[in-house]
Amino acid sequence: MSCTIKKRQSVLRNLFCFAVVSLIIMLTVGCERKAEAKQTLVVATEATFPPYEFYRGNEIVGIDMDILREIARRNNLHFQIEDMSFDSLITAVQTGKVDLVASGLTVSPDRARQVAFTRSYANARQVVIVPENSPITGREDLRHYRLGVQHGSTGDMYVSEHIGEAERFTNGALAVAAMNAGKLDAVVLDNAPAENHVAGNKGLKILPEPLVEEEYAMAVSKSRPELLEMLNKSLAELEADGTLARITEAYMKDNKPENTAEAHGAWARLKENFHTNFIKNDRWTYLVKGFCVTIEISAAAAVMGILLGFLIGVIRSTADQTGKLRFLNALCRLYLTVVRGTPVVVQLLIIYFVIFGSVDISKVLVAIVAFGLNSAAYVAEIVRSGIMSVDPGQMEAGRSLGLGYGTTMRNVILPQAFKNVLPALGNEFIVLLKETSICGYIALQDLTKGGDIIRSQTYDAFLPLLAVALVYLSLVVLLSHLLKKLEIRLKKNER
Ligand code: ARG
């Protein structure tokens, strides 16, 4: 028996060392990435809004980006773009996560209460896109049909106030894709991206009468008057010397997205779609980049979850068994209640915007901490159940051999418990891996977000989603296989 325990212990010890070392490496990588990005103007945008901001290859380009580049050049600054969900943009400036928003953002009194707007640099309109053969002819018809909008946009607000309920999508491109799939009858969107979508999709048109006129401006925090002044001055100069008009014109005429499959026959269409979605413009690189981010976050969070989870699990069981560690136990229970009682996406947003709100910290690190803390709560309960599943006689035997509580726990109970809970722990990793797919909420380009970017460019929901699903599935299959092997190895050691 002592030989078995020693072997198991050494497996555990190796795993533990591996875990600690990888966590340290991953955290350092996360930190370094941020360090490079210092002393720049950080700009938030939502980059599925052509011609104002959109991906070309792996780069975000568009009217807003060229304006920023020009402002940065004239003021001797660097700028760095954060692509995040549209409804997070205002929060991001308010909490100081970014310096400004440049995102085809419409000036509105509601928003002006939260942030300071620069002078406006473009006029826009909310328009209605419908299929060419649609019975909808004007605003009056709209209330009887299924409408799509971008969540949090002024189009969304207009529809809610004047027309009725709409389906809210994370971006306009997805709403258009839903209309193409027959799930919507009309999409309300800003005129420039609307024209772009109509050019890129067969069989769509824009209704002649716009719903409302708007103006675009950049937004900064109200506590940054000096930044506001600099932007206003630069925008005025760009307007006066014709740069603004030149940038806008270049994009308005030059930016027509490619049409998706024109080929005939299912196989030919599939081939062409495959080409458009993955090969063209190296779009597959979104998935590869996203894959690496997903792996990095999941692995580091799993390690953190295990370390913290084991600690909490042991504290909880010790308290249950010996009646000691009352205070720590109460703390742990509070932690478990809060973490298990709230959705992980809410935790991620709180950690990003509130806890690390004013701290300049890498988003990968934020995600690792958020998912690690979340996972720890579940691991803790798994570990506790593992410890409880070990026959109490084992503890008594250890103690009667003269070993202390801690030593018996470490050398006798935990190795057995670990083996018992391995399947449940494996399950937790699988859940964790898939849960990281919400990273896009804090503008992290993980695997899911990589697929989203492709979808927003090609208007094809099927292939990008299928590819993303296949990658997750393969990862989970691989992970299950590795865990199975570990299980077998631990079992062998038993003999
Ligand atoms: N102009 C609209 C608004 O401010 C929509 C802007 C959407 N911009 C974007 N980059 N997705 O609400």
C-alpha cells in the first residue's frame, strides 16, 4: 500500500509542479503583452460596420480608423484598437478601459449624459433593408413584420420607441444574415453599412424613406477634457484641409464586399463558400489566432481553478471533519455561493469593467482570472466530494500510525480523492473550455469570436459556425482521451 501511495503521490506532485509552472508562464505572457501596448491612445470600436470599421485580412480598417491614424500622426501618438461588442463601448470609456470610442457612434442626448462627444465628423441616417420582393414599402408597414437591429444601436432605440419590438443582434451583419436566412422581414441599420450589405448580398434593397437623420462623433470620458480638446482641434483641421472628405470618399466608393457563392450545383457552391469563408483573405487565420487564445485562457484558468479549488475543498472538508477553520470555512462558503450563484459572463464583465476597471491589465489575464476563479468554485466542491468519498478509516489509520492531520490528508486522503474525482474534474475542464467562448464580451478574439468575424464578413452562418464547432469538438475529444489515459495510469499504480 505504501508503494502505491508513493506512486500516486509522485504523479500528483508532478502534476502540481507542472500546474504551477504553466500558470506562472501563462500569466507572464499575459502581462508582457500589455506592457508592449503602453502609452498609446486606446480606441474602442465594434468592427463589423463597413465602411467605418471592418476587418480586411487581420487588420481593422475603415473611415474611423483612417481618421484616427491621421489624428495620431498629427499629434505624434500611437493608437491601439480594441474590437468589442457595441453595447460595451460606452461603458469602456466611462470606466477608463479605453480612451475613446470611434465606431460610427451617433450623438444622442442619452449617451451625452454618460460621455463627452467630440464635434461630429459625418452625417448618417437609419434606413430599412428589406428583400427585393418585400411587401414592406414604408415605415407604416414595419410594425406588422419581424424586424432586426444591432443591439444597443440608435436603430434599436428608434425601433423600440417608435415601432415596437425588434430582434437584437450583436451586429448589423448578423441581422442581415438572419434576414437572408428568412428569419427576419427587415433590418434597421445606418445607411452606409446598409448600402454595403445590399451591395454584397443579392436580392436586398433599401427603402427610399430613411427613419431618422443622425450625426457621428467620437466619445471620450467626461473627465478627459484635454483629450476632447485635442480630438476636436484635430477633427476641425481634418475637415478644413479636406482630409476628412478624402478619406470618406475613398471608402465609400472603394469598399464593396464580395458576393457569396454564385456557383451552380450544391457541391460547387459549397466549394466556393469554403473558399470565401476560409481561404480568401486568409480568413482561416482568425480561427487559428482564436484557437491559441482559447487554449491559453482555458489552460491557465484550469490550472488556477485546480490550485484554488483544491485549497478551498480541503479547507471545507477539514472544517466539516474537525470543526476547525471556522472562519476560513465561512469565507469559502460565501465565495462558493457568490460564484455559483451568478452567471460567468456577468462575473467576467464585473472583473473586467469594475474590479480591474481602472487598472491597465491584459484582457487575457482578466479572462484567466475570471474563469479561474469561477472554475475554482466547482473544483472545490468536486474535491470536497472526493475527500468525503474516501473511507474515514483511512484517516483513522493514518492518525493511529502517528501521522498528523495535514500529513495524512496530503499523503493518504488527497491522492485517493484525486483519483476518485478525476472524471468529474475532467468534466469541469470540458465545461471550462467551452465556457471561454464568451470572451468576445470583453473584446478578446477567441475561437468563437474568430468565427463571428468571418460570419460578419461573408454573411454565411453555416460554414464558420460549423468550423468553430468542429474545433471545439476535437479539443474536447482530445481532452477526454488524455484524461482517460491519466485515469488508467492512476489505476495501474494502484496495483
Ligand atoms: N450609429 C449607430 C449607433 O451609434 C450604430 C453604430 C454601430 N457602429 C458599429 N461600429 N457597429 O448606435
